[in-house]
Amino acid sequence: MEIGNVFTAGGVVMWPLLGFSVLAGALIIERVIFWVKINNRQNRVVREVLQLYRLDNVVGALDKLQQNTDLPMSRIFLAALELEEPTPEEFRLALESEAQAEIPLLKRFQNIFETIIGLAPLLGLLGTVLGLIASFASLNIGDVGGAKTTGVTGGISEALVSTASGLVVAIFTLLFANTFRGLYLRQIAWIQEYGGQLELLYRRRYERGEKSYAPTR
């Protein structure tokens, strides 16, 4: 069966399924580009920043972060490091607040993916039901075993096209949605790990500063 015939056989629900497939494809491409960019650069940049900060090269660390503000981790670090003489508690709150602000960007389009995954099979099933209704409506009791029965059988076969199409769209979207969810969870783990390292370094730096200004007896 050719693609045009398949689309026609699926009925009216093939139009929203086509829209879902195009939308899912566009969003998947955007997310793939987003995650490839992060995975290729972010860990390297963050390690360099932590190394610079560990060597007390705060200016170099800030410059490195400002050169990579398109990365979520850079924005999180900058939110804390650009504060003027914060306490360790204020430093930690800045990291946590900016990390929470980055979560919607990391989870972007997840709700849309879940909607497509849930609705595509239901639309396919609806198309099949409508096709079966149309097929049986054209069958008369006296025609059982006749030529029209063969037509009904073919109609049922064609009606199942919409269910298959809905499942294909849902499975394709689910595959990428789960992949993006795994990348999101790994990113959250890295934010906690690297954020904890930066906080620890700042606490040590802060305590050294307090000791240097402590009055001597």
C-alpha cells in the first residue's frame, strides 16, 4: 500500500497524527541539538572553572564562565560567584535558586512529548473504530458471504491503519522522550555534584578570609 493510500485509509484522524509527528520531529531535533551542545562542552568547562577557582584565580574562573553563558552550569555558577562577599549560606542559596531556574529549560517540551505519547494511540484507536462503523454500516444481513463481505473485510484491514500509525508516532516519540529524561536526570546529578564542589571551595576560601581578619591576642 502506497503512502497516499495509507493516509487515505486511515481516515480523518490521520491529519492530527500527521501534525503530531511533525511537531514531535521538530521538538526532537531541537532537544538533540541542545543536549549535544551541553554534553560536548559543559563538563570540560566546569572542570576548568573549578580548577581555576581552586588555584584562587577567581577572575579567570569568572572570565571562563562568562565566555560560556549559553551553558546551564555556567549560569548557575555565575549566579553565586558574582555576589558581593556572600556568606556560605547565601552562596549556597544562590546556587540552589539558579539551579531551580534552569530546570524548566532542561525539561523543555517534556509535557508536549507526554501528551503526544498519550493521545496518538487513542487517536489511532478512534480512527479504527470510525472505520469499522463505516464498514459494517455498508453491510446488509442478506449480503453475508457475498461480494460486499469481501469489501467489508478490506475496509476493516484499512481501518487498522490508523491504529498502527498512532502506535508508530507514540513509540517514536516515547523513545526520544525517555532518552531526554535520562539526560535530564544525569544533568541534575552533575549540577548537584559540581555545585557541591564549588560550595566546598568557597566555604574554605571564606573561612581562610575570616581567619586572616580575626583579631590576635
